[in-house]
Amino acid sequence: MSAAPLLRQVFGFDGFRPGQEEIVNAVASGRDVLAIMPTGGGKSLCYQLPALMREGLTVVISPLIALMRDQVRALTEAGVAAAALTSGNSEEDNAQVIRALNARELRLLYIAPERLASGATVPLLKRAGVEAIAVDEAHCVSQWGHDFRPDYLRVGELRRALGVPLAAFTATADAETRDEIMARLFNGTEPQIFLRGFDRPNIHLAFQPKDTPRRQILDFASARRGQSGIVYCGTRAKTETLAQALNEAGLSAIAYHGGMEPEARRAVETRFQREDGLIVTATVAFGMGIDKPDIRWVAHADLPKSIESYYQEIGRGGRDGAPAETLTLYGPEDIRLRRGQIDEGQAPPERKLADHARLNALLGLAEAATCRRAVLLGYFGETASACGNCDICAEPPDTFDGTEAVQKALSAILRTGQTYGAGHVIDVLIGNSTERISQRGHDRLPTFGVGRDIPRQQWQAILRQMMGRDLIRPDPERHGGLAITLAAHSVLRGEERILLRRDLTARARPAVVVRAQVDDEDAPLLSALKAKRRALAETARVPAYVIFPDRTLIEMAQKRPQTLDEMAHIGGIGAKKLARYGEEFLAVISGAASQMHPLRKALAGRASGALFDRLAEIQSRLSRGEDGTEKPLSVSMSALRRIAEDRPRDLARYLDAARIERFGAAFLSEIALD
Ligand code: ADP
Ligand code: ZN
């Protein structure tokens, strides 16, 4: 069968994402393929679709059991005969899979690389009539990467033993890794290579200097209430304190870090995968096992490690192609911390140099005065024009020639012996005679007070931007005192001019632009559709997006199909899902107006109506507690109506103790926001 109808009928997609079609064609025609696509580019489809276009079985090697399980579930939901052989299976599961294999019933078989170590696997696959191999996360074969999986080295053998074409997929593009993949997976025979661009145009990029960092994160998260998000934190302790602060603000958040027991970590992953609108505050340990396409935002409470880490971490947002937002906070402390980590690490000197450079690239992005996406893609070797989807494009910054100020600061640093931190250097610049200044005689320096015309706060921002451009660095040999770098010499000599951002020298503004997923009038229907999806997902014990992705529900809310035929034209609804869920969602749409609760109808068109809807949504979300395991509780429609109308600060007159405990905090913060 050819690609287009399968794409529509099985996967419910209207068309290919950029690059997919060429890859699908190459894989389907039996070529060896190496495809490098950014995260979220839609790699799975590139082997799943060809698997259905040919006869027989396609084996998929994938490193993560949780991901395999989700993929198999999603495929089964779409009516495709798929299964997984992993250590997570029971004996019974395995027997079932092996039976299906021997009967040649399966089209896709996911196996963990560890399976390849067993002598029984190759004969089993031979009997099963394997026609092709697909390798997900192919960079796991690279010994130099962070994700090296020794069992991946067996994939090459498997290919030889089966004598079938192999398609390898990864998001990691550097030339060394590519060469290693070619050597180890393809025995040096040249596969057809596809290199898809790195741009993820649906991800909005924004940076802010830390001002009131906790507030900045809380504001950002509150403005995105009900949407799934990740807050990356620099330390384990911060994941805990931020989760608590978010919960106190009435949001639903949970911490995740490498110090937690594996079981607890898995529980967080599963909850995040399944639940709508949960926030995970996490260290970078959180990510690899997460395959949630509808993460709507990613915030960095601290500066990431390098530009690569930044790209990978924000890349976890918006994999479904719908808009996703990011906010990265940074400050001089972050720069100091990251530099220190590199300097104090065990890596050989040339590696440290490279790490500093990758940090510099990220800082350059943080302090950028032109389109962030153009800067980011530029780092990956791509050219791009202003994107229109970053904070700088939205509001081009006010810049000024900061050369003179920078020279003054450099000279103050030099004259004080490159041993002091920013505070002391600024004291010298603005002529502040502290005890230490007079003790060291720094008030007699020619630079003392030369920067009087600029207030302290602005000097802080200037020094931070100087660190960002790697003109100065905290020197670990001198207890983090600021030292000038080679790059600063040409500025000192007046050979280079430095453009600084003025807005970053003023107080940072909080990012509280609320972006709704749909227009106001469609919002109630969208939340009704989401509630239906949640109910179906809970019954089937699958993540919500396996039923339908956000994008599909949004389109439903906007187009409001009235018949199954109209429903079939919504993106993301294949034949199987139409048959399985179509009616139920149609009922939600047609019932949206008529089924409105009579008490809610009385509020129609009034401001309290919208609040009522949100309270109702909260009560359904929390009906079984934050983690969905507690005994069901609900609040009557009439109580919700009274609360929506009165907007009380204290719920004692409206709810009993158990309900206040379950819903109180979330209700009150919703009222406060209203
Ligand atoms: P990757 O593995 O490259 O990170 P996935 O294969 O998980 O990405 O795909 C990311 C998301 O994009 C999934 O939700 C998938 O359903 C969706 N997707 C893939 N291809 C298409 C397409 N042609 N049209 C619409 N959505 C797509
Ligand atoms: Zn831009």
C-alpha cells in the first residue's frame, strides 16, 4: 500500500512533516538509511509507515522500555499489530509475543538492545520473517556519547545475520557520532543520509536575567496553568523548594532528581506522561525517558550547562508541533557556577576549553541583541532570518555603545589585580569608599569613581554582559575573582566596539503574557473535550495523548464537527480512532451547549461563568486527589456557583473540611487570579 492513504487512515495525519516523505520513501524502497532529525521531528513515523507499506515484520531496536511501551500502545490503538519484547514483560506476555511472531502476525516488534545478547533472539527473528531493522536513538552506539549502550554494538551483527536493510535514527548530528554510527551499524557500507534542519519553529524562545527568580518562574508557570511543563533546576534542593512553591501557588507540581529512588522516579515519569497539566521541577536527570508530545512549556530556573543541553532540554517541549514556550533565567552566579564546574572537573585541558566555548555560545544566546533563533541555528551551522517567535523578535532590544563603560570596567579589574568579585569592582567604579577599598588603597587608583554616572544596578548588568561575552571570567585560582580574557584585549586597545543591551540593564519585567490555546468562546468546549479524553485515558490506562493529541482536540473545539464524516477531517483522527472514539467526542461537541448544567447556564455571559468553569475543571481534576489515588470527592454545582459568584477568601462557609483540604488551595488561588 502506498504512503499517503496509510498516513491518513492509520495515523490520521494530513501530510508529512518536513523531511519525512523522502525518508519514508527511501526506507520503504529497502535502502539503508541514516536519518538525523531533531527531537520532535517525527522519526517514529519514518519507520512505522514503511513497516506497513511492506509485507512482513520490521524489528525496532529502542533503548527505553517506557518509550517502547507507549509506542506499542499507540500503534495498537491505531489498529497496527505491534508488540515489544523487553525485560519489563511477564513470562506470559513473552509467550504471547513469541506465539504471534511464529504465526507471523506482527508488523512491528520493538526489542530492547539487551535482548540481542541472548543466543535465542536471532533464530527467533529469522523464523519470524524479518524484512527490515529500524534503530531508534542510534547515537547510543557511540562510545563517546553520554548515552552509550554496549548492546547497541550487536546491532551490526544482527543486520548481517538477517541480511535485511537497516534504517537508523537519531537527533545527534555531530560528525564524529555520524561516522561511528556508519562504521558500527552499517559495516562501513554507505547508507543514504538524511540531515534534517535543527529548527523547531513552534518553540518560542525567551531569556531573562534573574531578578526575583522564584517569582519569575511562578509567574511564568501560573500564566500557563493547566498546561504540562518542566522547570529545569540547577540543584536537587531547588527542585524540591520550587515544587513546593508552585504547589502553594495552587499549581500542581512534583519534583524529580537523580537522588530519588528509581521507583519514585518512575512514578513521576508515569504521572507526567499520563496527566494533563502537571509541572515537573527537575534536574537534567529528567528527560531521556520522557516521550510526551504535548509538553507546552519548558522553563530553566538556572542556566543550562551548554548550548547543546539548552537545545536538547527546550526541545522536549512541543513535539506535537503545536506552540510551546520556553523561558531561561540566568545571572552572574550561574556563570560563575558553570565556569567553576568546568574548571574543577576532571576533563583534559582541551576538553575544558571546548566546554568553555560551548558555555560561551549559550551566554551569547542569553545576551543576544538579535533574533535568538538565528543565533541558535547559527551555532548549529544553519542560517536563518528573524523568526518572529522569540522575545527579541517580539520586542527588539534597545542597544547602546558600551565600549567606554566596558573599558572602564576592564581597567578597574586590571588595576585591582584581577582578584576581586563584581561587588568590589563596582565599588571602585562608582567611587564607593568601603573599608576594604581604603584598606587596599583602591581609592587612590585613577579608575576610582570613573563610573559614577552609571548606577550600581546597571554596572551589575554590564559586568554580567561582559561575562556573557567572555571578556571577563571568574578565576578559580583566585577564589573566583574576575580576570580578563584574551578576547578583552582588543576592546581595551580600542580595536573593537561593544554593543550592550540597555533593557537588560534595567529591571527585568516578568513574563506574564497569557497565551490561551484557543479563543475564549472555544475554551469551555476544549476543556470538556479534554475531560472526556482524560476519562477515556484513565479507563484504558494510557497517557492522554495516546487517545488524541492536544492539537486534535483544539481543532475539534474550533471546527466543531457535527458528524463522523466531518470528524474524519480533523487532523490526527485515523479510521480506527474514528470508529473507537468518534461518537463519544461528537456527543461532547453536540452536547456542549445543550448539556450545560442549568446552574451554569444561569451564569452564561457573566464573568462568574468563566470562573465557574475553571472551578469545575479544578474539581474534576482533583476529584481523586493530586495523584489520582485518593477516594473520590466532588463539590456540588450549587456550591461551585455560590463560590464563583461570591469569590470568598475563606471557604469555610461553602465547603466541609475534607473538601477544603482537597480543593481549597486551588480554588482560592483561582479566585485570586480571576
Ligand atoms: P521524534 O521521535 O522525532 O522525537 P516522534 O516520532 O515522537 O518524534 O513524533 C513527535 C510527534 O509528532 C508525535 O506526537 C507524532 O504523532 C507527531 N507527528 C509525527 N509525524 C507527524 C505528521 N506527519 N503530522 C502530524 N504529526 C506528526
Ligand atoms: Zn526571533
